[in-house]
Amino acid sequence: MLYLNRKINFLKRLFILPKRWKVYEFVLWFVPLLLVALSGLLISSTQRQLNYASWYQHWITAFVGFLLAYFLSQIPLDRIRFFLIPFYLVSVSALVAVKFIGTSALGAQRWLSFAGFNFQPSEMAKITVIIALSALLERIRFNNPLNLWKPVLVISIPWLLVFIQPDLGTSLVFGAVLLIMLYWAGMPFEWGFLILSALFTAIFSGTIPWVLFIWIPLLGCIAYRSLPVKKTLTFLTMFFHGLIAFITPWLWINILKDYQRDRLILFLDPAKDPLGGGYHLIQSTIGIGSGGLFGTGLFQGELTKLRFIPEQHTDFIFSALGEETGFLGSIFVITLFLIFLSRLIIIARDANSDFESLVVIGIATMFMFQVIVNIFMTIGLGPITGIPLPFMSYGRTALLVNFASLGLCLSVARRGRSLHKNW
């Protein structure tokens, strides 16, 4: 009888979620695993006409990622930060190695090959940078904008190494993470606006340069009202934006490759090059539109079946979702992402320390930026940047990094202030 009771208790612990999992852990586990399960079917659908199939590797990688996430969820983040400098140096070293011994594919040199496995160091660099910035920003006081040089330096090294691979999409992720983490750490909103406005200065310099005569003085006024040492920093702000306006046309012609320039502007009118740079966007929007309200059904999408959309199983997996599950299926997936991201923000708010809070908000920003940019590019509202859709796009390194990020967030959730009563 005692043996039987032990067996029953074991089965209860195995199949019944603990009470403390009902909100935080259940949501954080359920959403990614559901997305992975659905994306595995969609990847399989994109490979129906091929002589080989690799969709099952997505699920295998997810299982390994699940184990990795569970392992990291048991480790307090304070222990991980002790290894921060070695992690950062290894990450930067791997990015440097890519330049010399990296494996090339699709016009970019982004991977290191080891024992038959291609590893993308830029994906690992995203997590390393987030942890490094978190450790740095928890000690910074935003009484002088000159204090920003340290976080900018920390992120600039991996950003530059990723940008020259070239990997424009991942380099944009670094910028979004830095800006949001600075704001979350206490940087005044006006400072963030002045930093973000550099992007608009670059755009204006290449499209409507006469606007700069109004734009740059306006930024000078904002700098004068919000920055200390007003005259000096106002002059430096205007000089910095003037420099950006001056060098942007040169960078556009001499640094960016032809296909990168096409990706950044052809989304405005892909019909200008329907058989070249605009082909992906045209076929993607046709595929999503053909799905209608309810979709054609899994494994029934004609554009997906006939492989009209190149690299559909990676960057354009959302187009397969739109064609085969329709508007309702797309909204369902977007809702899952919103639930997942909102939970991460709550965890960041309730974290025990500024360091843990910054790590979670950095990860949430990484996910949010990738989701928005990927979906926008597949429906024709944004440029093609090569950013994968988290947990759904095929890519073993990216998927493992996503689950590792999930494990770090779960670690913070387990020790959050609002959960002390349950632990």
C-alpha cells in the first residue's frame, strides 16, 4: 500500500502543474512551446516538394532548448554575472573569428562551423550584450550624458563586428535593446529622443535634405532644455547630427551592399524590381492575402507548396502561417506573442534587483523588436532585414538562444518580489 501511494504521488507531481506555475511559469512555457509546435508543421509544409526534410530538426532543437531553459531557470542571475567578462570576451572573439574562418551563405559570412554544426555567434552576442549592459546600467546615474559612453562602448564593439559581416538585421536589434534598456534604467525621455532622432536625421539627409535646416535646430532646442552644461552639449548635439547628415550619403553608397540598399527601400514600391529585390515582398503579401479569413488549411497552401517564396521556412515563416491559417491564425499567433511579452514586462517590473529587471527588459525588447520587424517585412510594411521570428523561424542557433533567454527570465520570475509568498 505504501509503495502504491508513492507511485500515485509521483504521478501527481509529474502530470499536475504546481500551484506556483499557474501564472508565470505556465504562460512562459506554454506560449513558446505552442509556437514551436505550430512552426514545425509550417516548416514541414514549406518542404513538401523537396527531396529532403529538416523540419523535425526544429523540434529536436526546441527539445534541447527546453532542457537548457529549465537548467538556466534554476540558477540565480547573480551567479551568472560573475562569468560576464569571460562570456563577453568569448562572444567578441567568436565574432572576430567569423571574419577570418567563418562559413558563408546567401552572400554573408555569419557562421562558424564546428563538428558539422553551423553556429551563429551574433545570436549569442545578443544575450551577452544584454547581460553586460544590465550589469553596467544598474550602477549608472543619469545626471550627465557623458556617462553614456560606457554602455555605448560595450555595445559598439559587437555591433560593429555584426554589421560588417554583414548582418543588418541583428545590428538593428542591438540599437533597439540599448535604447530601451537606457530608458528603463532611468535615462530621461528627452535623451532617448535625441539618440533615436539620429535615425531620422539619416533618413532626411537622403530623402528630403532641406528638412534638416528645421530638424537640427529643433533638436538643438530640445538639447538646451533637457541637458546639463547647456551651451556645450547643445553645440555637440547639433554638430553630431550635422555629421550624420553629412556622412550618411557616403555610407549609403560606399558601405552598404547593393542588396542591402534594395532591402531598405524596395518595400515602398516592390514592383520597381519584381524579379529581383522586390520578389520576396510581392510573393509574401500574395501568399498572406490568399489565405483570407480562415486560411487554406495546413499543408494546403499552393504558394507554400510550390515554393514561390524563397527562404520561407526561415525569415518568411509568417507568410506560410498567413496562407495556411488565414487572418484568424495570424491574429492568434500575434496574440500569443503579446501575452508572452506582457508577462515578461511584469516580471521585469517585479524583479528583485535592478540587474535582473534590466536583463528581462532587454530580452523582452529583443523579442518584441524581432516580432514587429519580421511581421512588418512579411506583410510589406517594412524593409527586409533578415530578422527571424522568435520560436517560429527555422534556425538552430537562434532557437537555442531564444530558449536560453527564456530560462533567464524564468530564473528572475522564480525570485520576483510578487512571488515570495509562493516560494
